[in-house]
Amino acid sequence: MAEQTKQNNTNTITNRRPGMAKPAPGTTKRIFGYIMQYKVRVVAIVACILVGAAAQAGSALFLQTLIDKYILPMVGETNPDWGPLLRAITLIGCLYLAGILTGWLWQWLIVTVEQGVLKKIRDDMFAHQQRLPIRYFDTNEHGDIMSRYTNDTDTLRQAISQSFPQMFSAIISALAAIISMLWLSVPITVFVLLFTVLLFVIVRKIVGRAGRYFVKQQQWLGDVNAFVEESVNGQKVIKVFNHEDTTQKTFDEKNQELFEASAEANTWGNVTMPVVGNMGYMLYILLAIVGGAMALSGVGNFGLAGAGTLTLGTLISLLTLSRSFINPLGQVSMQLNMVMMALAGASRIFQLMDEPVEADGGTVTLVNVELGEDGRTMTEVDHETGHWAWKREEGDDGTRSMAAAHALSPRAAEVATKARESAITSPDGRLTLLRGDVRFTDVTFGYNPDKPVLHDITWFAKPGQKIALVGATGAGKTTVTNLINRFYDIQEGQILYDGISIKGICKPDLRRSLGVVLQDVNLFTGTVMDNIRYGRLNATDEECIEAARLVNADSFIRMLPQGYQTVLEGDGSGLSQGQRQLISIARAAVADPPALILDEATSSIDTRTEEVVQAGMDNLMKGRTVFVIAHRLSTVRNSDVIMVLDHGNIIERGSHDELIAQKGEYYQLYTGAVELE
């Protein structure tokens, strides 16, 4: 993008240091908002977990009856009746089987919920990303954005498929166990609860410390990914300048930070389960001692089921239930670490989804029209005709742009009046023929509002003119074109397109009217034909081939292994820079836009190839308003108007011959007396 944008981006990959952020408020609620889109399956999962917990508690309770009523009475009998015992064992086996089946069912259901939620989140995240302004991508590392789709969604997957359901299952199991213990013995239950309070205090300290480092781990993971992505893309530059050691050192520093955060997070996280487990064994031993003493001494016992002595069967059931109570608490504490990491990842996901979308506010759209014989009568049609018109919404006859211009300044109002007079408009004022009349009036703009890049510039481009923008790097050439297609909105002044303020034109329609060929070519994974068709997705193969012929790309494409069906990967890494640029120009040609922006379009092509391409470009530019940004001044000689920019100001304007005759800045640049850079 523009030079100034990159200069203003102080949050570079090499100096970025993630802070100790906490998960954003409301993150959990938003996650469950996605989960509850699968209400029926969630209800089924909850039901299965409840049945499983009931089966586990029921089987533990049944141990008392099994021992006291079936096993102990048979001790010492010569001919015991095994029938009741076998029936009791069969019953307890059915309880265990019910727990196993429901456990398998909810594990199977949760996978479908988990994948559905992640798909919806990725869809929403990507859809929102497409609506973000260019500024967001200029000021955020691409690798860090990618990390939100991979690492952060993976932590969320683990939470949805494992942590959340296992925590709920553990809590239900613990509640079922404690209720069952109250049923058997209130004193023993109170003893267990007091011990649990001590356990909770210890675990809370451990989990709190681990959670902070899990958040930091996710931030550093995104930072490392961003640095790796940048290093891979800039590998040639790294090698050319022998920066392998410096890059390695920077990576080692970032990786060390990630290592330390991950080590701390996982150390404290992994300590949780052993602490809970060992304290659970301690409780088991204490409970066995206390309960055994009560049973042997005949101390009275009371529970919700009634009062009496503590029997052997009751003690064994209580011991089993104590494990059923403590083990789930250990699972909850263990999963809390994963939940904290998932919340950290989800916060980063929702942070992207909460970024303000690109503001539009336009109501004027672009439509196909048929022209009458007089060249002024327009009829809107739903098929391509090669003629376009701006269509205002009902009730707008063009006075809105005029009113906005009058509100700015007398000069803006004068320019708007002249633009309206020269425009070809339907009698009702709703249709205005697209001709490529562009007018800047008192435009001031800065990527950072405190540091203007363009200073109060005024200029115009008549329909069909070829306008060249020249000047040193940072002069504001690319910025001008960024403003025309509304990648950025101006702070002051007005820009009119066929007499219409571009702020009133819908951005997709505005950009449909502008074909853009950038200096940095982006080719996508797919065939050559697919990459050319990217300019207009409904273009036929014949139209794509004709576009390639127009810009003289057809000959080299046919020499590729599979011609137009050759698959390009890695941004067209198998092609030369010039060939990649030719495909990019063919892409613009097949789009057949009414106006063109050529941002250093031939800068990567050698002089001989440039002559071939220029002939095709001249065919492409016929009848269109064209804005050309060029460092090679030889490519702008045939421009109708050449504007020389210097530090955001237009210092010269005229044709090549006029500017040469003035012997000003352009003359100095053209003759080589002053370096363009």
C-alpha cells in the first residue's frame, strides 16, 4: 500500500511485545451463543451427562445394599442362595452399562456441535474480515491474523469438545456424589466439605497463576507466527543482506518469550491434577480412619435416609463416593486451565470480529445502460452493454452532492456546478453517464490525521484523459489513487466522479468502475485462466484469452506446460516477475472497467517487454480515463496531463512538451539532473 501507511505503522513485527491482557468481558457468553445454535443436541448432551452422573452415584450407593444385605448375610452359610446376589450384580452392571452408553453418546454428539460451532465462527470471522478497511491490514501483522484462524480456533475446539462438557459432567457428578453422601451420613459429608474448602483455596491460587500465563502464551504464539510469516515472505531479502543471523536472533528472542510463557502456563496447569489427586488420597485415608473408628466404636450415624450405626457397607459406599466427589473437582480444576487458554484465544477471535467494518454510506450504484442515437438518452438494462451509468436512489435528483459541495466552500460549490453542467444526466436526474470525469477540490488527507500526506490539492481529469502522477517516493502518488477508490476517506475537501461526490457512491460500485493494476502482483492458487477470470468471474474462456492477447500475454501463456490450464501456486512463483505482471494486466483487461489505475504497472518488466506490453496497454486505455503512476518517465510521455507531486503538493501540471518547456522540476527529473528518488 502507500509508503506513508507503512511509515506510520509503528507497531512492527520486530518491536511488538504482547502485554498481559485478560480475556475480554462477555467472551464466555458469546461462545455459548454459538453453542446454543445447536439446542437440540445440547439438550441431548446434558441429558446424557445427567444419566451418566446418576448411574455413577447410583452404583456407589448400591454398594451399601450389596454388602449389607447380600454379601455379609451369606458369610458363614453352608448353602447360600446366590440368586439374589446375582440379580443385584446384574442390576449394578446395568447401571454401569447405562453410564457407558450415555458417555459414548454425548462424546459423539459433542463432536458435531464442536465442528459446527468452529465452522460458523470461521465463516463469521472471514466474512467480517472481508468488510474490514485496508487500514486494518496495513497496521496488523498478517501472521497474527492467520493465528486467529488456526491456533486460537484450535484452543476453542478443545474447550468446546472437552473442557466445557467435562466440566459440566464433573460438576454434576460431584453434586450427585455429595447428595448421595448426605443420604448416607451427614457428619461424614460435613467432614468432606470442610476438607474441600482447603482444597479449593489451594487450587484457586494455582489456576489463577496458570490462567495469566495461558493468555500471554496465546499472544506470543500469534506474534511468533507473524514473524515467521514475514520472514518466509522476505527470505530473499534476508539472504541478500546477510541478515540470517539477525533474523535468527530476533526469532530466538520471540521464541524464548513464548517458551517461558508456555512453560509457566503448563507447569502450573500440570501441577493442578497431582495436587488434587494427592489431596484426594489424603481425604480417602482420613475418611477411612475416621469412618472405621466410628464403625468399630458403634458411634451413631444419621443421614437423609435415617439414623443408625455406621455399617461396613455404608463406609465403603462413602469411601467410593468421596473419590467420585474429589476426582471431578480435580477434572474441573484441570479443565479450567484449558478454558482460560480457550477464552484467551476466543478473545482474540472476537477482537477481530469486533473491529469496525469499512464505512460506506453510499447510495449511488452502477448500472448498465443502452445509449440512444443522440449519445445522451439512457435506458437502464440488466445485461452488459459496454455503457454504464450512476444511478441515484429514488428521490435524489443530484441535489445532494450539490448541497454537500455548497456546505464545504464557495470553490467546491463552483467546481460541483461545472461538473454537473458537463455531466450527461437523464431528465429526472437519477441517471448520470459514467464518463470518468474526476475532480479533486481542496483535498487534504493523512493516514494519521495529525500528519497530512496531501495538502489542499486541487486538480481535475477530463473523460478519456490519461493522467500521469510522477514524483519521488512518499510524494503522495499512490495516496491519490487510494482516495479515488475510497480505500481511505479524505479529511477535508471533495472528490467528484462525474459530478457525484464519491462519498455518496457505494464502494463496490465505485471500485467496479475502476480497474487497478498494482506494482505488487498477487496471483492466487489456481490455473492461469482462473487468475485472469478473477477480474470478472462471469467472463468466458474466450474473453479471458482475448484479454491476454490484448496485453500480449497470450504467447508466453501458451508456452507454459498446460497453457491456460497451468496451475499456479505460491503466488505464481514459477513465473518471472514480468510474466506475473502481464497476467495481472490481463486480469484488469477482462474486467473491462470504465476507468483504469495503473500503479507502477510496468515497473517489474524489462525495457524490451515493456514496449510489447505498452502497445497492449494503449489498446486497453482507449476511451477510458486512466491514472498512471510511474517511475519510468518514458512511460508517461504520451499522457494528456502529467502532474508532478512533491511532499503532498502538486507543483507542476501540463503535457510532456509543456513541462519540458517550463524547465522546472519535471524537466530536471526527465533529463536526469535530479534523481527521481
